[in-house]
Amino acid sequence: MTKYQFLRILDSSLQRLSSEEREDILQDFEEHFAIGAEEGKTEEQISAALGSPQQIAKELLAAHHLEKVETAASTGNVFRAVWAVIGLSFFNLVIVLGPFIALVAIIAAGWITGTVGTLAPILELINVAIFPYTFGWFNLFFSFVISGVGLFILIGMYFATRAMVSGFVRYLKFNTRLVKGGLKDDAH
């Protein structure tokens, strides 16, 4: 593959990045070609040594999305980072998507439990409005206890969600390094 073909494929694979970021990346790879040419290598040899421009783009996009999650851990950024890391290889479909679905389910269950618990007195009053003969002081008191427990669960879920998202982002970074073969370099 020639330099022009390599850079054209890389550029089209990086369309989700801003034009400034793409230009910086393309200039870096043009430097690779210039250094290789100085060493007497052909464009085909240089592009073969660099690897697939599509795979390079996937790795760069995954790194970009992981950096965005670190600066602003919004739900959209987390989802984009997960999909970018999954896109690195088929292996990641199982290794990343399974834990991600489990994590989302745990977080959603915690928030739903806390919210429903907090709303227990309102739900008890609605029940009494619909079925007035079911009113009992114990039920009303117990709904307030459940409401207090629900508030504690919500407070705990706030901190737990932040910790779980942070831990999952570290897991995504580890997985990205694993797929790119970076772990063997870290061991030395």
C-alpha cells in the first residue's frame, strides 16, 4: 500500500475526530513515511510495518474516547468508549460487553431500589386513597422507615456509581493495552 493510500484510509477511518486532531495524526504518520524513506525503505514496506490503517484508527479512537471519559464521565462518553474498545477486536465483544451489561444492571437496580424506597410513603398514601379500609399506622410508619433506607441507598449509589464507572474505565484501558500487545512491554 502506498503512502497516499495508507493516509487516505487512515483519514477516512478517523472522521469522528475533529479535523485538527486528524491533521496531527496524519502528520505523525507522514513523518513515519519520511523517516522510513530516509532509511531506504519503500512506501509499501513502511505501510506494512505500520500495520492496518483501519486497526490503527480503531486504537486511536478508543484512546480518544477513553481520554474523554476521564475528563467528563458522562453516560454518552462511557458508552462511546465501550463501543470503541469493543471495536478493537471480536474478543472484546465478550470480554467488555458482558461486564458492561452486568455493571449497568447493578447500577440501574441500585438506583431503582433507592428511588422506589424513597417514594414508599407516597405509594402508601396512594394505596390508602384507592383502598381506604387498608389504612394502618404500622404501614405508614414502616413506609417512612423504608423511605429513610431508600435515601441511604441513593446516597450510597451516588458514590458507588462514580467508583464503578472509574473502575470500569480502568478496565477498558487495561483491555485496550492487552489487545494492542502493550502488557508485554510493561512487564520489562
